[in-house]
Amino acid sequence: MKVNIILCTLATIVFLGSCQQHGSAETSKAKKSMIKVTILYPNSEGKTFDMDYYSKKHMPMVAHLLGDSLKLLEIDKGISGRTPDEPIPYLAIGYLYFDKLSAYQNSFGPNAKQIVGDIPNYTNIQPVIQISEVLE
């Protein structure tokens, strides 16, 4: 389990570095007033999630399709609930950051079919999406 977490973290770091190379110089962290798109994958009985595919294929594809409008991408892998006895509430959470809501809408809209169509390749979960403004 520790090896998987380390490998997943390493893959995310490598991917974020490549994402930063394709974006602007200000891609290293979220800034106040940015738009954050949170993609939650809730855990429940019978749900599956292929983190390797998500982190190495799906999210790099998303970053490529969204292009320079995507300023930062992050991936969380659920490892525990509130206590050791509780199951993880989310198997994974993805975050996409944009300067403006219109940047997200204009880049995602034309690519929605391809992005959403890839979901069955890594999970049987219907993701929950929340769009927020970064306050701090």
C-alpha cells in the first residue's frame, strides 16, 4: 500500500511538472479568485477506480485538451476515513484550476464528449462536480 501511495504521488508530481511546462509561468499554486473545478469520486460498495489509468492517461489527456486555459491540476487518492475503522469517503478527487469561469467553459465544452467518454475506462462511479472560486 505504501509503495502504491508513493508511486501515485510521484506520478502526480511528474505530471504536474509536465502540466506546468505547457501552461503559464504561474501554474505552481492556486491563487485567490481562481476557479477550481473539483471532481469527486464517492466510495461505496461495488465501486471501482483505476488510479493508474486516471493519473497517467485520463488527466494528462484532459490537460492536453484544455490547453493553456488549465493553470493547475491536482489529484488526491483517498487513503483513509476520519478514523482507521471508517472507509474512505472518496476514492479519488481531481482538481482543475482556471483563471476565469469562462476559460473553463470555453475549453471544456468543445472537449466534453471525449473527456466524459473516457470515464468508463477507469471507474464505474458517476463523478460529482463542484465549481468554486478560490478565496485563500
